[in-house]
Amino acid sequence: MKNHVYQNGRLIQTNKKFSALKQKQKEWITNELRQRYINAINYPYTKLRPKKRDQILDEVYTLIEEKEIWIPYDEVEKYYFSKIPSFIRKNKKMMQEEENMK
């Protein structure tokens, strides 16, 4: 049990991966990250500044802890940074659809 610790009376795996989460948990985390990222974008095709990106990550990680989903911070961070290009593409696609409807 070298990769486990007791915390608040619970046995927690310290080397847990994002892929080990339940599908519902992964979807919830992804949706929270996407919504907050897209809402923070001022210009549709640009990345956010590092300070703002980190602020969003901290906010979502706080929500993850409140829901008592155990996942290391660095796993969420790695997943988040890998998804940023897809968030931008999704936002770009939504903006184009809105323009086409007008």
C-alpha cells in the first residue's frame, strides 16, 4: 500500500489517474472546465492568459474537492491543458453557427 494514505478516515490512492474516474465524473469535470473557459474568453479564437487559466483550474478543483471526488491536482491540470485547444475549437464552431443563424 505504498500508493495509498489515510486522510479524514478514508483510504486514498495517491497515484490515481484521470482515466480511473467514473464516466459521469469525467464528463462533469470536462463540462465545468469548458464552460468556465469559454465564458472567460474575450476573443473567440485566442487562448487565455496563464493567470486566468490557472484561476479557472483552481475554481474547478475546489468544486471537485467539494464533491469529494479524489483526483490529484496535477492530473486535472494535465487534462485541462490538453483540452484547451478543443475548447477553443468548440467555441469557434458555436460562434460560426450563431453567425449563420442570423
